[in-house]
Amino acid sequence: MSNAIPLELNNFVLECSNALIDNTLQRLVFSKYRGDNKALKRIALRPIELKGARLVSCLYEYQTNHITKNIELDELTILCQQWLENDFQSAHLITLEWEIQLSISKKGKVLINKYRNKNTPKIKDAPPHNATESVSHNRAKKRFVEQHRPYLRELGITDANGEIIPSMSRKWKQINKFIEVLSRAIDQTGLANSHEVHIADFGSGKAYLTFAVHDYFVDKLQVKTQVTGVELRQGLVDLCNQTANKLALTGIKFEQGDVQHFKAQGINIMIALHACDIATDYALHMGIRTGAEIIMCSPCCHKQIRPQMKSPPLLAPLLQHGIHMGQEAEMVTDGLRALLLEANGYDTQVFEFISLEHTSKNKMILAQKRKQPRDNSAILQQIASIKAFYGIEEQCLETLLG
């Protein structure tokens, strides 16, 4: 490039600077690297707030690993100028209102395309009185998972440009909702302030959520994290370990096994989605036994309780239909599980979640360890009364708890 800096390049850098000042910057990516470090592919930047200070997080994406550096806002303008003059031939700026694509030819000609951000909220949806407050609110509400994260591309959720692949839109929605639920639990339990967090995901499968949880702790919370995905199918275990190695991720591994036989200690977050029948009980028991601060379970196939249930005479006309009996068995099973968690020191919620791809069940059991002990004798009496009412002799979680 000649010594004279093209006006278009200066204008682009000015747009980046203004987006920071206006607090409208969403994402900035520099690509088509042409510098001396051949391993560097691109740099992706996004605004963050850390300990009350506004910073810019820079993700340096190399061939074999990724490195994150946080910089002050006033450093970005200088770096943008340097990167475009010497290192990159392409840049993509995304603000709340605009997308601006810059490219530099081999002869140094600068081409800029500017167009409206298709995801910009309509005016009627945005509070008109305070733009800064609106931006802050929208970010807090929507940005639990960033589309540009490398693991999403590697797992086939996004394409090379960071766009959601249409066939994976439901999985993308599920990942976002899961991290949203988890983030609230993390805030309430104070795990974000931990020196190190240990997480176990039983039945991790293709590990979409396993990678998402690891990325959330490492990238968003910047907490040292060890995540273990446990899966019965060795092929998936190998595939997920290969993916973690390809992304050069530390603090995440996958092992062959199941929740009934896996030995674990010191788990802070226990996750078990699509835990079939009594596998849910074994997962909940492991979470309780290891003292997990957060337990997240998605149960299905409620087979243990249903054969034991005896319909009370008053309910017999309603429960003569198999579908109704199945629904009641499910309600009783998960209701008893929630009460047993309550009786063992947890505050528990049971709510609708997004159904997984291999089951239509859409229930989530979320338990957070109670900070203060309390008398649980009344809850234990409620459990005994419910079992007596339905003629239930045994419930697996209760048996495991002894």
C-alpha cells in the first residue's frame, strides 16, 4: 500500500471509533491476513463490560489455537489503522444499525459496502428516550451466545461467515435458551466468582451444549473451568475430543461411560439432558452426593412409577385412558424428584424447556443448592403422603439417597 492512506480506510476507522463512542458496536472482524505471522487467520472483536469497565475483547484466531486479549477502548482506533494498513485485506463492522464491509485489493484500492443491519429492532420496539439504556438492555437480553464463536462453526451450527445454518436454527435456539437459564442460576449461586468450576455433562451426545457451557465460562465469565462430557457411544466421545483438540480448547474433555457407573467428586454443575427413566434419578443423586451448586436435568421415559400407581377410586374414571395415566405418572415422578431435592438442601424449579431433537419431552428440572439449611421434616412427610396416596412402594432417587 502507498504511504498515502486512502480516505475510505480513514472513514471506516472513524465508523469503528464512533460505534464505540455511541455504544452501538456489536462485532468487528478483520480477515484475509497478509502479515508475517502465517498461523494467524483473523481477529474478531466485540465490546464487553468487565468489573464495571467497558473494554474490547479481541479473539485472535490461529490455525491451531485461539487467544483472547482485552484492550482499552482508546486503543482500538490505533490498532484498526495498523491492521488495515499492514495486516488485513478485509474487515466487517456490525453495529446496531449498520453493517459495513471493507476490502482492500492487492493494488491497495479500498472498496466499502454499507447496508442496514437486518437484525435492527423496529423503531416501535425501542424506547425512544434513552438510546444508551436501550442498547444496554438489548445486549443483556439477547447476547448469551455469540454467533461468531469458533465451536459453533466447527459443530455445524454456523457457516464460515458466522451465519446460522437454517437447518440448525432450532438447535441454535436451544443453545441460547439453555445458556440463558444457566446464567441466571450462576448469578444466583455466585459461581461466577469462583476460582475454578467443575462441570459434568452426562449423555453429552454431540456436545452442542457441552461446548456452549465451556465457552460461556471461559469467554464470557473468564473463569477457569474443567468440563467433562460423559457419553456411552465411543464414536461420539472420539469425535468430540477431536473437535476440542482441533479448536485447541483447554479444560474440556470427553469420556466413555454412563451416569450410573461414572465416579465423580467435586462437581459444581451437574447436567443430564434426556436422562431416560431412572438415569435421571442417578444423575440427581450424583449431583446431591457431590454437593453440586447447580443441577440441570431433562427427564423422560417415566417407567418406574407408572406400574406401581394405584388409581384412587375418585380418579379412576379419568385415569382409565392410557395417555392420562402416563401424564399423571410423569407428573408424580418429577414432582417427587423435586421434593426430594428440596428435602436435600436445594431450591428447585420444574418448567418447560425446548424439546431435544431425539425426544418430544420438554421438561427441565433445575436445582440450586440452598445457602442456608432449614428444617425439611414437612417435605419428607409430604413425600410419604403422596406415595401412600398412589400406592407407590419405591422411588429410585429416594432409595439411592438411603
